[in-house]
Amino acid sequence: MSIIKSQLVCFQLCDCTHLLDPHHLEGGWALVAGSLDHQPSMEALELRDSITMYFSNSSDASNFSYTQINRFGDQCQHLRYNISVDGSSFAFDVGGRFDLTGSFLNTSCPDCVVMRWIVRSRRRQSLDLYLLSRRREVDQKELEEFRAQLKCYGLPTPVVMDPTKELCPEQPESQPTDSSSSD
């Protein structure tokens, strides 16, 4: 593939200028695949059996409650944050512990979202890409498109979640909410 054609493909795949309908985000999403350029965080991602992300909208269309639920064996870790969305960009409110911003990238997958995170903290500087879907797994064409996006950003081969692993419930059963993890 010529360099110019390759650059055009990357421009199209990594474009984040489109406006995302905030109502499209609402509800639950399964993490299908993810890649990061921070090796310890990539290793931590590989330890999770499943990850579910829930977005719920307040009365303000630009503010969402975001809950990420990580399953480690039979343990579920619920992390809650507020995020603000402006067009295709977003910012997490993590209480000043670190800086987490990002954007939503184009995808041809109709029930998917591709999130690009930029994480900055004392311990970590990273670029992360995550493929989320309403389904537990996507078809090969959709996964290849995500792999092409990773290549454009120079990110490693993704961690692909095992769709047979159980998801955690949206609400914790009896364990306390944990949003105190630091990055």
C-alpha cells in the first residue's frame, strides 16, 4: 500500500471529528478488545476476565455517569466516574488523581464504540484504544478494522476478551463501591 493511501486510511479510521449522539452511549457495553502503549497496564488488562462499561445520562446531555466493572475470577470491581462529553471528545472526572481525556473514533460497526484514551499521571503516560460493543464479540471484519486503527497509532496487538467469560452485574451485590484506584 502506498504511503499516501496508508495515511488516508489512517485519517479515516482515526478521525474523531464526527459528533456522537450522546443517547447512543447510554446503557451497557462489553469490552471486546483493547491495546495500550503502557506495558504494565497492558499486562493488567490481560488479567481481567471481562469488562463491562455502563453510561447513564443525567438531564444534561453532555454529562454522563460512567461505571466500569472489571471481573477477576469470581470478584467484581465497580469503578464509578463522571465524564463530560463535548462532540466526540470526553474527559473523566477522577478527582484530580490523574488526567484522563479522550475521543470517540470512527467505526463501521453499527453497535460499537471505539474509545481513545490519553492517560497522564505521575506513574503512567499512555495512549489506549478500546473497542466496545453491545455484543460480546464482533465479526472478523470489525475486529480487523480495530486492528488497523491500532496500527495507525503504533499500538501493540490487542488483548481480545474471551466472550465465554461471565460479565459482572451492573450493581454490586454486597461489596462496597470502589472508585479509589489510582492510575
